[in-house]
Amino acid sequence: MSLTDTGAAERVADNPPPDAGRPRRGLTERLLAVRELSLLIALAALVLVTTLRNDRFLSGQSIKDLLLGCAILVILAVGQTLVIVTRNVDLSVGSILGLVAFATGELFLAAPGTPWPVALLVGVALGALCGVVNGGLIAVARVPALVITLGTLYAFRGVDYYWAAGRQINAADMPRSFLRLGNQTVLGVPVLFLVALVVVAVAGYYLRSYRSGRELYAIGSEPAAARLSGIPVGRRVFAVFVANGALAGLAGVLYAARFGTLDAAAGSGLELQVVAAAVVGGVAIFGGSGSAYGAALGAVLLTTIGSSLAVLRIDPFWQQAVVGALILAAIGLDRLLALRVAARLRGRSAHGA
Amino acid sequence: MAHDSLYAAPPSGADTERPAGRLAGLRGALGTWDTAIVAALVVAVLLAGLSVQNFATGRNAQFLLLDLVPLALLALPMTLIVVTGEIDLSVASVVGLTSTLMGQLWLSSGLSLELICVLVVLIGAVLGAVNGVFITGFGLPSLAVTIGTLALYRGLSFVVLGDQAVADFPASWTAAVVRTIPGTSIPVAVVPVLLLALVFGVVLHATPVGRALYAMGNNDEAATFAGVSVARTKFWLFVVSGAVGGLVGIFWTLRYASARGDNATGLELTVVTAVLLGGVSIFGGRGGLLGVVAGVLLLGVLRNALQLADVDANALTIVTGSLLIVSVVLPNAAADLRARLHRRRRRAHLSAS
């Protein structure tokens, strides 16, 4: 409740100057800021409560584990944000991750001497290729992304299973330098998390400040209007799916580096967690609003809930239920805020007339 | 030029409005889609019967049909929900939760199994009603809500039983579920499925309620103005979906003689696949129950036949995925071709005037 109060207070402060030129933009930004703020508050409260119960929760090792644990989900959530903002969704990310992770292992098996940057590039390229398949099918078939990516969720996973044929790839099959990538830290921060941070920063900056980034929001708000105002909707949506595929590929390589042991089931069911992270992070499921920062925070929050439940000695079986409740709370909160804004905008336009 | 790019741009997300010519074309394609899917089913059965050993045996038919009961039952309410333009991704989690509740009640309550079954269906209906309240009461998107309850209900089902399983159901009950109609190899369980399919079919295709569902799927607002109580109807659809989920929970528990938290995990995507394969549009407003039943059967026959032909069960997901993609790409491509000339003419006419 205090979270919505914060929003209300901010908006009251915003109320006096009814600047006709740009009130909507300021308002939207303010709302986004509120969402990220409320996520940070929730995260801080969670960490605080957990730490009060067990002070080892804030120890260096525990924080390191936490950052390591959320890095992959953060990368996927940021990619998913790009897609959802355009009023699409990509359910195939878990399968892409699994496929790329297995391919990375296979690459090292086939050519043990491969330097890890090459493996990284190959993984990202393979992910992007999967994205091309998604984007291409959506563009050619003119059907909703939900259906196509539901199909490729199965197809990519099936290819993965077919390729793996029950085999498993172990850490011993991969070079040390590559596996170190998954555990190494720089100044106490895991490399994986730094990669995720870079992804968040780049995507966040792009969405906020680039013309094509803003156009993604326009497409998500109203595809028909975006088309009429000269935005190349088809190209943008295609590019978004390729970018998301590439990010899922990146996540797949990092997954291989982190876990070492790979079979064809890697990343199964991850897609719903990714969508959940984005939704909790304030990315509206029907497009047009949300930020990469929010989605990343959502991913961090979901991961932190998992670890703190363990520390709080709450039955780990509760974790998924809490995640579900959180999604419902997040979209409920969004709805409430949207209703208030709508009411206020109505009031304002009536005043203006 | 501008019109050309307009044409080339694919629809993104829930793009519902379409030119009348296209709609007519799609409707034409749809009539043939039902026929096409039934034909594909017949061809698949014949091919499998001729070329796959042990496919055309009574025993195999029994298992094939038994395996399809949950999918077929869940696909019935899902069809109606998708026709109204909504979706329910929580169905498999409802199955899981009702299954564990049934196990827990049997284990500790001392109630008779008959009473427990009634309770479980009622609980399923309540779970569906929770979806309905969030979606119609608070006006939230069903995709986001049911992703939330997917996690919530699955989480709760782990809370109920943890990683334990309840397996000591009376043998008379577990045997009754898999029993066949005397003299045939058709399971008794198929009879209620057919009866329910008949009820859902009649409701959808021969009552004002069914007409209202299509009207909602095509345009919520127009349906409201036409006197359809959109919110109330959708609410009850989700309640029915939950109740059917409870029914499947009972069947699943008795069929495998095991109540576990992970029962039916991931089944929601197969259900959606079957419904879309059956020719129901994810945008709502189009599709029929006959196609869906044929779609369910086609999915089951293909998977069963390939499994008998020693294809790895997991790799079979390629088939599921490709079928789904082909099923949405083909009719749209056909409709596109058909509508192309007409639309060009229309557009030339419009730009001339």
C-alpha cells in the first residue's frame, strides 16, 4: 500500500503546473520511476527482513551467490522486455537457451581448443538465428507471436532432444578458461552479473534514448497508429525477435559456463519465469510501457525471494506460490495505477475544456 | 508506396481489426480447415495403421485414448475461452493442485472418496473463479493473470504434498478409470468426454450463449452494446474451466494411482496447441469444436505412432511444434493469397478516391 502512496504523493506534486505541452510524457516517466522505486523498496525490505533473521544473508559469499543466480534471468528478462514492449511475447527463450547451451558443449567436444570468445560468438549467433526463425515466421505468417513462439518452444526443444539423444555433457568436457567465466569475480562481483549489468544498461539506454527504441513503445501502444506514422513496424518487430534470440543465446552460453553439466532439458520452463520477471518489473503484458531496468529488478526480486525463503527456513515449496502471488499483485497494482492516471487525465482534459 | 509498406507490415500482437475482404477470406478458409484437419487425422490413422507395427491393435487404441482424456477434457473449455479472445494458462496447475488436494483429503480427512471427488471439482471451480475475478472483476489481461495463477496453483500443490505422493487409492477406483467398454477396447472414460464434448459443442454452436462468445471474441464492445453481459459470461467460462480442471485432476490421480505436486506439469501448452491446431484463432471470434476434437486426436495419433516407431518421446516435441506452426501459417497464407487480389483492388479504389 505504501508503494501506491508514494506514487500518489509524487503525482500531487506534479499537479499544479498543467503544462499542456508534455504532461503525458512526464507522467509516464514518473510512473515508471515509481515502479522501479517500488521494486527497490520491496527488494530492500525483503533483504532487510531476511538479514534480521539471519545476518549471514548479507555476507559476501551469499551476495555473490545471489548475483550469480540472477544474472541469467536478468539477461533473459531484458530481452523479453524488448519483445513485450512491442505487444509481442517470446515463449521460446527457454528452449533457445537450452539449445545454445548444448551447442556450446558440443562445440567444445568437437573442437576442444576453441577459445571461449569464439564459443560466445557462436552461441550468440545461434541464438540470433533462432530469433530470425521466430521473427521470420511471425512476419511471413502474420500470426501472433504467442502462437509462433509456442510452436518454436516445442520445435527448438525437440531439436535439442534429438541432437542430444539422451547424452549429457559434463564440465570435464569443457576448457577450464570457459568454466572460469561462470564463477570468476572481478572485485568480488561475478563476471556473469557484470555481463548482465552491461546488457541492462545498453538495452535500458537504447529503449529510452534512441529513436528506434521509442518507436518500439509506439508499436506496442497502437500498432496501426505506429504504421500510419511511418514506423517500419515489420522490420522493428523482426529486429526485436532477433535481438531477443541473441540475448537468449548469450544466456545459453553463460548457462553452460556456470553449470558445466548440460543435457537437453536445460532451461525447461524458464520462459514463464522470464515473463513473470518482466511483468513483476512493470512491463505491461500488452505492450507500450515498461523499462529494461524494471524487468531486471523484477528478475533480481524473483531470484532473491527464492534465496531468502531458504534462509527464512520457509518450506522451499512455497517459493513458486509466492512468485505467483507476486505476479498477481504486480499486475493488480499496475491496473490500479492506470485507473488513477486515467481518472486524472480525464479530470485534466475536462478542466482544459 | 506508403500503401505497399502498409501491406508488407505484419500484424503485431493482438491486432484484431481486419478489412472485411480478409475476414471473408479467412472465414472461407476456416470452413475448409475443419475438413482439412479431419482429413489429416484420417490420413494419419491410415498411414500409422499400415506402416507402424502394433498401432492398429486394441491395446494401443485403449492407451492412446486414455492418454488423450485429460487433453480432450481441458481443450473443451479452453476452446470456448479462446473463442472469446481470452486464454487460461493455469489449467494444468489446477489439475496439479486438485490432484494433490484429493490425495491430501484421502490421506487425512477420512471422507469417502465420492465426497472427496465432489469437493475436488468444487475446489477446481473456485480456483477458476479466482481467475475469473481477476480477469473480469479487475479487468486484467487473462494472459498475465493466468501466468500468475499457473505459478501460484502449482506452487500451492507443492505446498499441499511437498515432494510426497499419495498412492493408496482403492484398487476398485483406479481400475474403474482404465476399464474398457465390455467387448471393445474403448475405455469407459471416453464416454463422459464425448458427452461433455457434445454439451460444449451444442452450447458453442447452437445456443445464443455460443453466438455471444463469438461476438465477444470479435469485438467486446460491440458485444456489450448488443446486450451481451461480457464480464459475467467470461467469469463463468473460467469457473467451468476450473471445474473441468478438477475433473481432470481426479482422472489423472486415479489413472496413475498417484497424487503428486508435479502432475500434469506443462500440459497447458499442449492444450493450447491442440486448440489452435483445431483452427481456433488466438485473436478470438473464430473456430469450432469439431476441429478442436480432431486436433486433439491428430496430436495424439501422431505422437503415439511415432513413439511406437521408436522416435524418442522428447524429440516428438518437434512434431507438436511444427504442427502448431504449420496449422497457423497454412490457413493464413491461403487466406492471404485469396484476399490479395481483392484487397489490392479495394486499396487502389480507396487511394483513388
